[in-house]
Amino acid sequence: MRGISWQGLAVAFGALGLLTSLQTSEDENPHARAPRDVSLVVTEGAWLRAPGADWFAQRAKAEPGRFTHDATAAGGAGGWVDSHGEYSLSEIEGEWAYWQWASAERLTDGRQDFVQFCSSCHGLNGDGYGRSGQHLRPTPRSFQQNKFKFTKVTADLPSDEALLSVIKRGLAGTPMLPWDLSDVQLLDIIQYIKSLSPEESGWRDVYSQVGDAIEVTEDPWTDTKERAIVRGREIYHGAASCHLCHPGYVTNEELRVIRKDPEGTTYRENLTYPALKDSEYEVLGRATKVMPPDFTWHQMRAGTTTADLFQTIASGIKGTAMPQWKGAISDEDLWALAHYVENLIVSYKDQPAARSAFMGGLRVSGDNK
Amino acid sequence: MSMLSTSTPSFAFLRSRWLGCPLALMLTSTWALAQDKRWGPGEPASDYGYRFGELFWLITTLVSVAFALVVVLLIVPMLRDRARPGHRASFDHGKSLHDKRLTAVISIITFIVLDAWVLVIAMKDLREAYWAIPAAKDPQTYKVEVLAQQWAWSFRAAGVDGEFGTPDDILTTNELVVPKDRPVSFNLTSKDVIHSLFLPEMRMKKDLNPGAINLAWFKPVVEGEFSILCAELCGFAHYQMFGKLRVLEQGQFNEWEAEASQLASTAFDADDTEGHWAWDWQE
Amino acid sequence: MSSDHIHPEPTTFLRKHVFSIDHKVIAKQFLWFGLIWLGIGGIMAMMLRWQLANPGVPVPLIGGLLFPRTGGVIDPATYNTLFTMHGTIMIFLGLTPAMIGALGNWCIPLMIGARDMIFPTLNMLSFWAMFLGGAVGFYSLFVPLGATEVGWTGYPTLSTTVGAVGQGETLWAIAVFLIGASSIMGGINYITTVIRLRCPGMTWMRMPLTVWGLFLTSILNVLFIPVIGSAMIILVLDRVFGTSFYVPASIMSGGTGGDPILYQHLFWIFGHPEVYILILPAWGVVCDLLSFFARKPAFGYRTSVGAMVVVTVLSALVYGHHMFTTGLSAMLGESFMLLTMIISVPAEILFFNWLHTLWKGSLRLTTPMLFAMGVIFVFGLGGLTGIYCATIGTDIFLHDTYFIVGHFHLTMAASALFGTFGAIYFWFPKMFGRMMSERLGKLHFWLSFFPLVLVFCIMFISGYAGMPRRYYDHTSAEYLRPLQHLNVATTVSAFLLGVAQFIFVFNFIKSRWWGKTAPQNPWDVGTVDWTIATPVPHYNFKTIPVVRCGPHEFSNPVLGPDTDWIYQTEELPG
């Protein structure tokens, strides 16, 4: 063949071979992997756990005609029937559970939006190892561990609505933004996130409990805020013992008085500082630690109004040392706590002079540093 | 979306039907005009900030004169030299020596007035201010390592011990606290894509490139809260990548630093090696 | 020489109108192609402006159709796609074909007295390469995750898989590469045609300045499009084959590997000349139109040519002013600042010559003339505001704000667009054998001119006030919220500007098929293209013309009192 140099061709193919060998090898650090051949299509739909009967009763009011109660369903136990066919009821070993169907198309939409908006931190597989998530503390959620911190539900897992409100509000002080996406997009993303649960766990586990955000009950202290703060301070340092992890906002003397402890009782060192706590949340094979916030210093993730604080305290924070307080103490005391914490935030956060006067006063007067 | 949906919920009903949209435009225009308006970047809050304004208005003056001249020379022939019966254009190829000299003289004059003048001031500004990075050895220099990511800023200050990579390093997200009247020096880099640290009130802007460290500095001279914006497209939430810059008076800042260092040491998890990013300070 | 091979006129529809090798047909193909894309890019701009003035409000009329999933609201990803594709489309698929493709193909052979381009088949290929590029770009809108979202500058690492996972960005790079290939083919053709096919007597200094502008543009195309071509290939390698030319390891692991700044250098070595690629033909057209309608010789023809040549030479040496905040060394920064300031001198000489051409002329304020004078105004605004951007002291603050958006739209978009409009109104009679409506044309000019100046001047204020560009919603940051009134004002002006373009569309379509039949030379202009019949016959010139004088011998006293112009093919009396 005239005009084609075989040596030239050989060099060209050699160069091509060299190029493909230039590929970056798989990095040790899962954060640094270069994304390639990312799948954008989900081929199978999934049944995911849905909230219980109470939630349906509420939804039936919001969407008249969609949900009907069938007394004969669930082997005579009674259950809700969805005319759209999106929800269904199943029984395993005598346990009745609601399931929600996420179609392959919907999961594909969710997958694509997830890759688009969420994967830079949460990772292309939702494992929390996104490139932008490296070195980041607190770490981005891994959606394979079924732990959701600020959803404000008392159940194991949050309802779609609870997750939606977290994504829309964002987590203040972290790179998790308040997302300006439409509800349709966000709900598709949520279905996809839920489908990332490993088999037989989380959203795919018949024994999981799914709940809606805790109802904000009526604030009993609206006209008596001053008394609420005093009461909240007593609960904080007394019955609830918040000062074990969060800072104590009292001197040792005052704490002894509040707790009615005998003279000479000592408390933890650095009482006016928070104490680092273990969490159940694993990153790179080891459990991470979390810092309980100092309300006069740190930013609150899930809102600073009394209602927000009420919900957060009531529900606890999943996977961390912060337990669920709903039921453990009365709603009245929960509200008092919320008022007390809100007062701490409003009075001292980002106000260096006021804060150092307050905290400094606690530290000089007692043996607590 | 955030502003509209939170502060003016009464507009929500307009969203459902397209007929409402022209109305929405009118209403939002009115709304926008009723807000506090700003026409400029506000007062500078850094010691070199005034240089931007001075140079900007100098250029504006020069440019306005030049442009006014262009407009006059454009309008006069439009009014005076219109084609009409009996009127004939003057015949001039403009290739006489006189014309060439005129061209040269006018070029040189405009270059000196419009360009060289500005150039000299700009070079002076660069050497005296923007690129005069303060020495790291100077104890007055407050050093901050900035690690940007999609879509947040992480700031690391050395803390009380003055060493980076120690437990008392102060780590903040989207919030930077600096002392007033001390030069603040940055080491800038990014984890993922290119960002740009834009402190509008300080008149400072510098890109953060992954894999390399950029330097920048400013010296705040006004106490208060200021803005941090991202000025390089970094993805979908580019517009939400903002933070807060707090400038504290020296005494308050020292208290703040001591407290933040103490809290950082409390939060330090020695085994969590991946969580500890820091690099040797670069000059 | 093409005179040696005269092909018979094609007879089939396909050969005559689709795969034609006739430069006139290719010019019209480029024109239609460019105008359609300008329309698409313009609609995208309107949607962007809508979102900025009314964040989160559904786009009226077309929103529900285009974005059904969000109920007509533009989401942040769509917004980024829109501004990226707006830039790409306007530059590569709108102005490049309409200005360089259509104007170059039409004017070069006709104005230098040639029968066709020197490489007619390459010419056809140039159009179809661009068509393919456009098709790939259009297709990318429909892949999963949508078209590219990283800005028309496509900076890595955002444009690598680190920041953009879908195929949109890869397809974008391929589309830009194909369009670049088209421009190189066109460029080679234009350069060779101008050098080899000038008719006897058409010396370099007798060429119309339009041809000079197109010739110099072609040189820039051939020199610098390969640079962006290579940048795009490397980008595709990084994206598809997993190389890391642009992707570094993080600084915590040593920062080794690729370098995203490499791309910026490559991009702007092309990107800055691209500004001149778009503006040089417009300058040439303006030089000619001002002389034609002021009935006066182009003042300082030789200095104008010289200025354009100097701009061509300097164009790639100033690119660093796009990168003042990337961490350029102080020495480089100051050098680029100085070079950038030097490039203002030739531009200033052109202004001097233009204004001198008008002075003491006999102005016929036709539509093409209005657009040519409009270019002086908007390019004056755009060029002078360039001083702020060239000066690092002010650029540090203004970089990546709306000030830059206003500046480059006035220089490379508005000026090139006004130049294109002027050229279309001017050559339309020769192209389509019909006159465009002057009344509608003037209306189009005035209704475009004021909103256009308003749109970009308000952007100067926004930029000065610190409003960053490429923000989806300026009301989310506290610092920017008090600037929202400027956004609203810009949007209102932009909508007025958009609506005014319908006058052009109407005028163009109506005149194309139902306009008044055009005489052979409606403008009393002497260049060679007006010596031939309308419509232009196959192979343009029955016999190759001989040029005997320059293109701008207007109002020459030797012509006598009855006429003020002469064809280039005629001898000056006396």
C-alpha cells in the first residue's frame, strides 16, 4: 500500500497502548478514586419500608380518596389500602409491615440527580467516600449504614417527609446545603438513597421502624419564658444530666445545689467544656467520634428555634450518645430544656464579650476549669 | 429561590399557572426596588481596599472623557454631515504625512493617558499591596490554611501554639475569625475543583487550585462581620458557597483564639488520621 | 486557478442545495445555520435572565414544556447547562458561522474577483464538519445528566470526571473539536484563496477591508484553533481513558500528577485570539461600511490594515489577563498587563480612522450604516472597560463578576453581532436578490441598540458592586441581596432586546421571499461584488475582472460633479 507507513502505524498503536497504560491505578484512599464508567441507570425497582398505620391515617386526611382503611386486611388486624398501588402490607413471622414501591424509572431519576448533586461528598455509591468528602469532619453520611442524625424522628428511620425537610434545610455549619431543588427531584433522590440500604437492613428490613418527624406539641411556657429557663437549667444539670457530655453552664457549687449532691462531690474535669463521645458511625473501618456542641459556641445543625430544639432533644441523634428524650422526661420539661438552650444561644453565641464574661465567671469561681 | 420562597410566601400561588409569571415579574421588580439597594461594593474594610476604589474611579474618569469624545465625534457628523442634494463629502484618504503624524501623536497621547498612567499605579499597588505577602516569621502575621471543596470552605488556623498540624489547630467551616489590624496570610488549596476565595469588602480574590498552594493576604482594619463568596464556577451550588468573615478587636480575638484552641484540643481524635489535614506553611 | 476547471452547474437538488461546493450556497447554509443557533442561544439567554430576576419562578410559556419534572422551574443544574450552552452556542455555532462562515464565503471570492474558493470541496466539508459539531452539541442535551454544566470555558478539574460525571462534557469537547476542525478547514481555504485567487490588479492594498479582516481572522483560526483542539483531546483522554493531565493529587498527598492550570493556558492561548477571530471581520466590515455610506475613502487605509495586523500578532501574547487570580507569578502578571495595554493602541488607531472617515462625509444613514456606527459605540464601551480588566489592581476585584460579563459581551458579542447584522442588511440584496425593509431595519437597530447598551451597562454596575457571575440565585447570599434590583433591571432590558430581534426575523423571512426585487447595485458601491448581476450567476464572473483602482474612491474630485463613486474595475479618469 502506497502512502501508508507501517512503521508509522506501529508507532501510533504503541502510543495508544502507552496512553491506556497511563490510567491512574486504583488509589488506596477510596476518596481519591477517579470516577469512570459510572452507571446512571437503575434496572430494578425496590420495595422499601414505609411508616406505620398512624402515618397513613394522617395522609388519608391530606389526600382524600387515596387511602382507605380495610378492617379485614392484615389477617383481620386491619390495614390501609393505597388506591395508587404504591404502598402495600406484608407479614413476616406475624409482624405486619408497610412497604413502598420505588420503580426502576423513579430510582433511575433519583440516581441521576444523586450523581449530579450529592455524589461529590456522599460518593458515587452513596458510601460517604466522595472526593469532596475526604478529610471532612463530621463525615458525609454513608447511606449504607442506615443512620440519620438530624431527622427528628423517634423511630429507627425517617419518613420521606422528614428526610425532605433535612435536605431542604441543610445542616448549618457543615457543607450540607439547603438545596434549591424541586420536591419531585428531592423525593426521587430520597427513594434512591433508601434503596442503598444493604439487603435485610435499614429500609429493606421488615423489622425497621419508620417514623415521621416528632410532632411539635403546644409550648406550655409561652407566657412564662423566664420560669421555663430556670426550669430548663435545673433539668439540664439535674434530671437529664446533659452536662455529662455537653458543657455545664454552672459552677461546681451551683451544680451541687441543683443535683442536691453532698458537699465535696466532684464532677468531670473541664466541666465547662464538652466531652468527646463515641458514635456508631464508621468511616474507613473505625468508629468516628463526635463532639457534643457547646451551645454558646458551636453552630446548631438542625435549627435554633425552640420548636426545632424541642424536636431535636425529643428525638435524640441517631447513632450518637444523644438519646431519645421523648418519653424519658415530660413534654413540659422538654420544652423547658428547649427554652434554656435557646436562651444560651441567643445570649452568648457570637457575642464574644458577653460569652467570656459568662463562661469566665463560671471558671474562676469554681474548681472546674 | 430561597429568598422568594421564604420571605414572600404570598407569591406561592403564582407558581402553579404560567399566567401568573408576567405578574410575578412585575411584583418581583417592585419587591426588588423596595428592598435596601446597593450601587457599589460598600466601604473597604482592609488596609489596601481603598486602592481598588481609587484606581477604579481614576480609570472611570479617563475612560469617560475618552468615550465622551467618541460619542461627540459620532454624533456631530450624524447631525452635520448628512447626505443632502448638493452636498459632497470631502475627499481624504488620510495618507499624507500630516495624517500619519497626527495618528502617531494621538496614539502616543492616548497610550500615556489611558494606559501608562494606570499601569504605573497598578504596578505600585501590586508591589506595595496585593502581592506584598507578609513574612510568615513575623509574629504579627495571622496564618490561615484554606481547604475548599464543593461547596464549602474549611479554614485551619494554627491555634495558640502557632504550629499547624497540632491538636489545638482551630478548624472552622464556612466561618473565618481574624484579628483586626494584623495581616492575615492565606495558604489556599482545594480538594476537588477550582474555587476562588472572594472577600468583597476586603477587595481580595484568589483562586484555590487543587494540587497546588496559592498565597494571598489582607489586613482587616474594620471590626465586624463580612462576606466570603466563591468567585470561580465550582458546580451546581457555586452560588451557595458563601461564608462569614468575622473581624474581632485584638483583645477579644485573643480570648476567642484561646477558647477555640481549647475546644479544638477537646475535640481532637488522635486515631482519626484521615481527619487531620494540614501542610507545611508555604511562602 | 479555479478558472481552469469550470464544472457544469449541478442539477440535482442534493448537489445544488445540500452538498453544494458553490461558495454562495455554502455561505447561505452557514447563514441559516448560524441564525438558527443564534436564536436558540438567545432563547437560552432569556431563560437565564428570567431565573436571575425571578429565582425559582417557573419559566413562562415554554418552562412547562422544557422542564416538566420541576414544573417549569430552572434547577441549578439546568441553569449551569443553560449558561454553558449559551456561551458555546453563541460563539461556536452562532457568530462563527454567521460571521466567518457566511460572510467569509460570500465576500471573499466576490470581493477579490474569484470564481469560487480555491478548495471548493474542503469548503463544503467545513460546513458539514460544523453541522456535525452542532449536531453532537445538540444531542448532548438529551444524554443522562444532560449537557455540560461547567461553563463555556470548561475549566478542569470541574470538567473532568471529578466535577462532571455524565457524557455531556465529553460530547461538548468533541463538538468543540469538530467545530474547530471546521474553522481550520475554512481558515486554510480563506487564506489560500486570498493569496492565490485575487484577480489581476487586486493588490493587497486594493482589497476591501472586509477581506482584510476575514483574512487575518483566518490566520488566527489556523494558528490557534489547533491549541484548543489539543486541549479538548487531552480533556477527552482524561475523561474517557483515565489519564490525569489535568487532575492532580491533593496537596495532602503531595500534589503530584496533572495540573488544571495547564488547561487554562491552552484554553486562553486560543480563547483570547478567539475574541479577535470574532471581532476582526466585524472591524473590516465597519471600515468598509463607514466609507461606503459616508461616501468618503476609508481614512488611513494602510494604518487600519497595519492596526489589524498588529492586533493579530499581539492577540495571543496577552492571554494571561484572563488568569490574573489563578496565582500567576508577579513577573508574568505584570508582563501580561503591559502587553494587554499595548494592544489597546491599534484598537485606538482604528477608532481614530473610523471617526475620521465619518468627519465631513456625506452620511447616508441606511440600516447597515447605523449598525456600523453602532459597532463604534458598543465596541467603544466594551474596549474602554477593558482597561479595568487589564489592570490587575482593579481586575482582582472585578474578575468573575458581572463587570467581566458586560465587558466581553460588548466587545465580542454585541460588536460582532452588530457587525453581522450590518453585513446581512448590506449584502442581502446580492445574496437573495431582494431588498430588506429599511424601515423595519432601522426600527430593529434602534430597538436593539438602547436595550443592549442598557443590559450591559447595568452589568457594569452589578460587577462593580461585587456580584459574581454564574450564580444561580443572587438572593441567597446576604451581601448580594441588595443588588437584586440591578438583576431585575438587566432582565427587563434583556427581554426588550430579545423582543426586538423578532423584527429582524420577520424582516429577514418576509424580504427573503416577498421583498422588493433588488437592483444590481442598490448602495452605489464600487467593490467588485457589485459589478455582477443579481442573482449572482454560476461561477460569478464570466470573465475574470481586472481591478484598476482601490475600493473606496468615493467623492474623488476627478469623477466630476455628477457621480461620487466608481467601480473598482474602472480606471479613474485623468
